[in-house]
Amino acid sequence: MAVSAAFRDYVADLFASFGEIKIRAMFGGAGIYHKDQILGLIIAERIYLKADDVTRPAFEREGAQPFRYSTKNGEVGVMAYWELPERLLDDPDELKSWAKAAYETGIRSRGKKSAAKKPRTGKPLNPRDLPLVSLPKRRGK
């Protein structure tokens, strides 16, 4: 589901006190970027901010939920984006601090991309399930 132009404008106004943001279409929703760093998502006209071990407890205290999606095989995946607490929609100063925290979370996560990731949802890879591949024959020897 694409994000409407009206909701994009609403989000841009909402984050105006934080600084310049760009909203880019992605995965049927949109990403919220500041200085080319993603800090949030818009999915089904709901706003999610990037979270990690440092910021997640604040979302949990607010009763927020992480963004969940269904995989091709019917399992549920969870991303590191948590729904923006509704009360922040009326508090631009506090929203600014949450947006800053989400931006900093994105910066922190850049260094962790090459580190070991948590296992993805889905069935683990079994080498016996892989197709057999024959090596090419050598010529001349």
C-alpha cells in the first residue's frame, strides 16, 4: 500500500522541528531519512522509528509494538522499527528528541551490519536441500 501524498506532507510537518527529512518510497510504504540515514518507516499510514537495545525500553514503556510482517512461508518477521507513541503527535519537542534518538540508532547500526546478525525467521538452510552441482571438466589434462 503506497503512502498518500497528504500523509507524506503530514509526516514532513510533524518532523519539521527535527530538521530536514526526506521521504522515499520503499516496500509498499516509505522510509523517513535525515542526512541520508533512515530513521523511520511509514507503513499503512503508521509511523515507526528505528530502535535498538538502547532505545527499545522507551518504546516498551509506552506500550508501543514493533513493526511485524508476514514472510512468504507464513511466518511473522519483526524489524527494528517500533510504532511512534501516539502522544508524540501532539508534542513536537519530545517528538524531536525521539527522532534524534532514532537517527542516532541508525548511525550506531551502521557499524553492526557486518557483525553477526540474529537468525532470520524461516527455515534454516540444510546442505542436503541444495542442488548438486558438477564441477566443469578440465580440458587438455
